[in-house]
Amino acid sequence: MPPPSAVDPTARGRRAGRAGGGLPPRATPARSPPAKPDLVAGVPPAAASTVALEFDVAGSLFGVTLAIVVLGAFFAVLERCQRTRPGPPWFRRPDAPTDLAWFLATPLVTRAVTKVALVATAALVLLVSGRSLAAARAELAGGGFPDFGVFGFGPVIRGWPLGVQFLLGFFVGDLFGYLQHRLFHRRPLWVFHAVHHSSPRLDWLSSVRVHPVNEVLARVLQAVPVLLLGFDPRVVAAYAPFMTLYAILLHADVRWDYGPLRHVIASPLFHRWHHAADRASLDTNFAGFFPVIDVVFGTYRLPRGELPRALGAPSTPVPGRFLAQLAYPFRKARPGERLAADAAPAPVDAAAVPAA
């Protein structure tokens, strides 16, 4: 007879079950949830990431193409009814392919620009505020939003309703946007901003002609001060996309000046004078949303009943094609050529420039 320790426990359980009038339920082994299939089975991770990126970019390009169709149709009708001067629609102007290339490059260029801007902003804010990255991550993981303020205003500002923070934060952001815009009209930054001012005709599509370096620096110079003052990071997160969309309307070829609100909200006609090529309009109307900032600094110009005769920066030889514009700020001047980096934008006589 085998020792007790050698008795099969399973058999002992079956005997106990028969004695009790039934068999005990058998334990069902736990099943692990089915593994999610890889994006591409049998493909190395690096290659799968590349495929995922291609799908992501393709989706972004589809969205951008759809945006061009929808916005293009809307502004084609709007600008035909309200345009400042008679002329062909936006899709028939000679440099429309250049701006379409800028628009289509958004999924690639803006994605990289946004990442660089976010990293630069976070690095500067953490460095100046003395906060650690681990502490900021922990606060975000807990559902909170870090206070990066360094001037002691953070607790006061955070006590206001979020709507009040948005309104004041937008004004502060536009104030620093005004200051950085003025910097871009001076050397050495004008060489990047000249790309945006190179449009001889101004319409909704002209808004996308912005050099990536201009875009990164502008975002950082606006976001960092607002965060350091102690505003909720959600204010900064909302300001950038809102101003990107509003800039499309701001560049539209319409004769709107908003009437009694002309000193309160930036209008398409207000910004059109900023792009004017005449001497009186040089270095005016820098604000992106609140013209009162230009009023305070003495750079406001919106004459009643008048339109700019010429637009652009004729004294700055920015090339007309997309890739050439992208490389323009980094190339050296040819013999006898004066690049935008050599000086700030020079005023020109509008009478010598073809009408817009």
C-alpha cells in the first residue's frame, strides 16, 4: 500500500465527491485576453512604425485636401462678393500653386514645427520656473494642470473662472504676439518673415505662407510669457489653434473693417494695411486680434474709405516657388544681390508698384 503522501489528490477528491453526493466543480484555467494583432504582422517594429506614420500622414493629407476644398469654395464666394478690387479668384492667381504647396505641406512641416515649439516651450518654462519635469508629469497624470508662474500671480489667476482666464490670457498672448511681430520686422528675423510678406496679392490662402522658423519662434515667444505669468496651460493650448484659424479670415480679400469695432477686433482690412507696400503703412498694425495694442503703441493705421494700392515687399527679392522660399533665409547673396537679412524691410513708393 503506498504511503499517504503518495495518494493521488485527484482521486481523493473524486472519492470525497462521491461520498458527498456529487462531484466538485472543476477549476477552469484562467484565459488571458487575446493579443491584439500587430499593425502589420511579421513586420519589424521600425518598419511597422513607418507604415503607421504613412497612414497618419495620408489621413492628414486627406484632411488638409478636404479643408482646401471646403475653405476654397467658401472664400471663393465670399471674396467674389466682398473683394477689395476686381480680379480673378484665388485659384487663378499666378502664385496660388506656391501657397497650395504650403497648405499641403502642413501635415509634415507643421507637425515637426509643433513638436519643436512644444519642446522648446516646455524646456524654457521648466528652466525658468524651477519646476522638474517629473513633478509636472505627476500633476498632469493626477488630472491637474501645473502652475509655471514665477511672479507670484499664479494662485490669483488660477482663482478666476476659466472664461476670464481665457479672455485675459488671449489679450496677454496677443500683446506678446505684437512684440514678437515687431521683432520679425527687424534684422536678423526679417529674412524669415519676408517669406510671408512676399505675397503680391492677399487672400485667405496667403495666410499659410509662413516659414517654419518664423512659426516656431512666434509660438514660443507667445506661449512662454503667458505660462510664466501663471495662466492655466489650457489657455495657451486654446490660443494657438484659434489664432491659426482666425488668421485665415484676417488675410481674406474682403473690405471688412468691423465698423464701430474697428479699434477692438482686428479686421481683414486692418491686416491688409499691414501688408501694404507704401511708406505710411510700413511697420503698422502688428496685433493679431486686439488693435487697441497698436493704438497704445502708435502703430495703428486704418484710414476710412481707403484701400492699400499695393501689397507685398517689393524691395525684398523672395523667390516665388515653395522650395526656394523654404531655403531662402539660409542662402547667401549672389554678387550684387541684397538679401532681406541685410536690412529691415525698406519702404517703397507705391506708385512704382503694380496695384494689388
